[in-house]
Amino acid sequence: MDGVDALLAAHDSTRDLEAVRLRHEELGTKLEGMGPVNLVADDEYRELQERLEFLRSQHDDLVQSMKDLDRALRGMTRTAQERFQEAFEEINRHFSGIFQRLFEGGRAELRMVPPEEGEDDPLELGVELMAQPRGKRLQAVTLMSGGERALTGLALLFAIFYFRPSPFCVLDEVDAPLDDANIHRFIRVLRELCSQTQFIVITHNRKTMEAADVLYGVTMQEPGLSRLVSVKLTDA
């Protein structure tokens, strides 16, 4: 109101003040419910706003990092699948050739076996050895005799060495189930690999010992006294 005259002119003595009183009480109750005025609310709001923006920035960085990791993982998985497929095909080719040499015929191959869920990722597939010695039917290696299993296992091992040679390899009594004819073929393939891998063969077979370059053994010249003996056959 602008002045006393305006205030008096707006006054209506016949007006019902009950509604005004109720409205006054209602507003008073709301003010009491709001509590005291927070004089630093504006500063707190700005701090919370800055905190929210920081957390949003961190969230966006994490989401982007997850996307980058997922993209990198897909790339690594694709590369691993390609390398596995290349290695599998190369080893399978060597395995088939070495098997035919060790068995003087027949055929053998590696097969990928998908799991029951039907997974087609090469990294999740199983590998089964199928072999068919000369004069026999094609079958899993688990159904073969002891000597045949040993020779088939050696064919796979040598195939891996042809694909990726290792500095050295220890063979422990791998020739025990083999007869003299198989020993001869085993030694022939082994000697070819000796140009790129040093083989340490633990054996009791005399033919395998004859093919070695160096022999190491333990002898007991006196009771209770063991002695290590080495013989270099290449100089003999």
C-alpha cells in the first residue's frame, strides 16, 4: 500500500476474516516445518553441483575405458583365434606326415570337437586325435593299444616341435611300449629333430642308447657307492 489513505481505502470492515486466519495458520505451519533458513545453502548447492560434475566425468571415463577394453579384447580374441587356427592346421599337417612315417602307412588327423552348447569359438573347442594304422579302421587314440598310443603321442609331440621348436625336450621312457621296429622309426624321426632341439631321453632300451650322442648312467662299482658315468659316443 502506498500510504495510509490507500490502506484505509482497501480496508473492508464487513469482510470475513476467518478464511484469512486459516490461511495465516496454514502458512505459519509450513514455515515452522521448513525450519531455520540455511544461509549457506547456495554454497552447498555449488559444492554438490561440482561433485556431481566430477562424478559424471569419472563415470564417462570408466564407460569409455570399458568400451576400449572390450574393443581391445575382441581384437586380441580375433588374433588368438587366427593364430590358433594357423597353428592347428600346420600341426595337423605335420602330425599326419609323421604318423605315416612312424607307422609306415595309415593316416591320422586332429579334429576340433565342439562342446555340447554348440560353441564355435576355436579357443573353446576340444581337440580329438583320430588315427588309422595300416590295416585298421579309423578310431580315436583312446581305443588303440599301448604301443600305438605311445607312437601316436610321439607323432603329435614331434609335429608340435616341427611347428615351433623348443631348445630342449625331456622324454621319459616314451619308448618302453615300442618294439624294435617301432624303435627304429622313432629314432629316425628323433634324429631329424636333433638339429633344432636337444633331446634328453630317459630310457632302458639298448637301441635308443645306441643312437644317443652322449650316455649318462649310474653304476655301483663298489657296494653302497654309486657313481655317475658319462660316455660320449660321437668320439668313440
